[in-house]
Amino acid sequence: MNKYSQLIKSPRFVWFLAVPFVFLLVLVGLTVRPFSHAATLEGDVNNDGKVNIYDLSVMLSHWNAKYAAADLNNDGVVNSLDLSVLTGHWGQTASGVTPATTSTPTRTPTPSATPVSGPSGTASPSGSSYGNHALAQWTTALLNRNNQTVTWVAWGDSITEGQGSSTVTGRWINQTLGGLRSKYPTSGVAGGFGYIPAWYATYGPDSQWSTDPTGNAQWNMDSEQFGNGAGLGMLTSTLRSGTYETFKVTGSSIDILFNYGSGSFSYKVDSGATTTVSASGGTGATGSKHVAFSSTGSHTVTVSGVSGSVILEGLMTYNGDETKGIRLYDSAQSGVTTGQMLNQGANLAAITASVKADLVTLQFGGNDFESNHVLSPSQVAANFKTIVSQIRTAATSHEPSIVIVVPYNHLGTNNLGYNWAAYISAIKSVASSDTSLGLIDLTTFATSGQASPYLSKTDDGHPNDTGQAKLATMVESYLEDE
């Protein structure tokens, strides 16, 4: 098969042809009379009573494969003949057809910044944008959640890590995960907590969580490089003989993530047998050891150094969501700037690609504005662009939706003489110059340094428990709206 035949048969090429056609229908105002059928509507792949972009997404995700729901002409394969049937019924709705009771999203895509209704009628945050359908990969994954994993990797600073929350499960990223799972349940899957780093960089009195990993291993952070690079959030620990980390988890299994290098480590579940794992000789972005529990429930996992120095990244915890359902990887670190993220950006991007992320959120900027590592607005914008490029370069076969999260407001001017408005403008310019990026605007949430019912009284800078819930509603609204 020559390269042109391969191109024509690829779903990427079909997107190239199909999407302009679909938007042409919208632009010229083509309308089709509702199609009435006793039981089904041709082209309605997801059986929601409409023929729209969600049906197209499902079809393209099964291109050149056997998939009965999208095989509209019943010839045993999903191809251009089925696409022709779908586009021939584009925009039609079923009169007299009761859509199947599923959790499939049914909103019409909204490429503009106009807020639409999210959970409990809440609109997406004002000023947010979906670019040119920036959430296409995320939406497609949600549609197919009963057959595949739907993976969100959250990059960020203390806001994403959850500083200000009194519990680790009360963080806005965890509440958003819970809301998405409730809105879009996966058959037979409860879903686990997600990724736990080797340690959290949050602090008391607000966020000294009792569920933190414990032990006597050396903690590493920021721009330190070990083996193939730091783990998600750049919060790792060094395991040597006699040192250990203990995690309390709930679920059905875990992945122990580590850097390939030299040495070995062991793990033990509860009071069970000790198993030794070599960290030498492997290749790839990160090492991973899967451990299935004998029973689903609460367990204590102890990871110990055996020989040499092993960099432990953290644990990914599952509760039936090993192969399907919505999952969360926390890649945040309190105090981090965009410049510090760049020190490990390529490594973090490689790990993000290795877990097949469908969505990556990037929330930075506050520390660039007011920390000891102040960067100019133009430098921050340039760093965002580089991080986006690193993520896309690493994701050669599974490119995620990427959404920039604009932090809420800050007071005053910094050491370089810039006010926060200049940083907001710079961060937003990254998304406006690249319409394949999404943008969540949180500037209306609160102002750091100013008393607010949503900010901790400890520092008036980080979301308290009420604020965590508010942020979760804002972000969940955005992720459900396109």
C-alpha cells in the first residue's frame, strides 16, 4: 500500500474532508426536515435522537474497524460509505424516537466563547473559549468511556495541587473528577482516586493531609533530574536500602511508577509477601509495576529501597478503571513557575504521553507573577507555548486536548513593574494565537490577597473548602459544555 492510499484511509484525512463539509452545512444555514422513523434515525450512531458531531466523533474513532453502531451500511467495516450516510442525515432529529438512556453528552459543539449550560445549569466561566473544537479528543473519549480509558492529566501549581483544601479528596480536581463520573458513569466501574505522588508539597495548617504518603525516603522537587527525569508534578523520593514510603489506598490495583536507572526496590501489600523489582535496564518515559490486589478495598502499600538509588515517582490507584472509565493524574506542585516546569517539561510530557492522556490542563502564572522567580508576561507566554509544543511532540500517536487555565486575580505590581492584568493578557494570547487550544478563565473567581468567602483565611490566597467546590463547578461546566 503506497503512502497516498494510507493517507486516504486514515481518520485524520477523513477529519480533513468531513469537518469542513459539516461546517459548510452550518454556515449556509442548510436545514433538513426532521426524520421520522418508528425506532431509529439513520446516522444517529450514539442513539441520542440527533445526527451531529458526536456521531461523527464516534465514527472516526472506529475508522476502518468493525463497529456495528457506526457501520451504517452493514458491510462489516466503518469507512467513507458510512460517512456518506451520516452526512446525508446531518442535522436531523428523530421524531417519535426515544433516545436510549445513556450518559452520552448531547450538547451541540460551541466553538465560540459564549457560555452554555453546565452542571446544575451553571454556565462555563465568562471569558472561556473552546477554540476550534479544542475538546474534540476529550469529547470522543467520553463518548467511548465504556470501551476505553478517559485520562485527564492536570499540570499546575498550588491551585491545582489543592493547597487550602482540608482534605485531599476535597481538592477541586478530585471534585471535578467525581462530578464527571457522576455525569458520565462507566458501566461496572466506580473509579479510583488516581495518581498519588511520592509526596505532596502542600502545607499546614490548611492542607496537612493525614492521607499523605509517609516514610523516611529523601524527598525531591523542582528542577532536579534523576534517571529519565522527574515524575508527574516533579515530586519524587529517592529509595535506598533501609528507606521506604507507605501509601494508604483504596481500590482494586495500583501501578508503581519509577524512574529507570540503577538499583532495585520492593513492595508489600498489607502484611503480604515482599516482592523485589529491578529498576535497571528499562526504556521509556517511566517504569511501571502493576500490582493487583487480592480483594477490592482499603490497603496499605509499602515501597522500600533494596539496592542502589531508585527514584520513586508515585502510585496510580485504580478501582475497576484499569481499562475503561474517567481517570485523573495529578501533575501539580505548589510554588512552581512555568520556568521551573520547563526544566522537566520534556520528561513530564513523555510521561503524559505514556499514560495516553485525552485531556491536559495547564494552570500556571501566579508564581511567575509574585514569587522570587518573577518572569515577564512575554516570558510566561513563551513558556506556555513551549510546554504545549513539548506535550504535542511527545504524543505522537494519541494527541490530547490541551486547555489553558487562567488563574484568578492578584493585587498590585511585581518586582518587574507589571500588574496581573498584563499576565492575564499574555496567557490568553497563547490560546488566541493557537485555536486548537481551549481556555478556562478563572479571573472572576476571586482576587488573591483580598478577603473572599472562597479563599483561606490563613493567606487569602488559596481556595478554602468552599472555594474548591466553586472551582470544581466552574471547571466541570467547561469540560461538559462543548
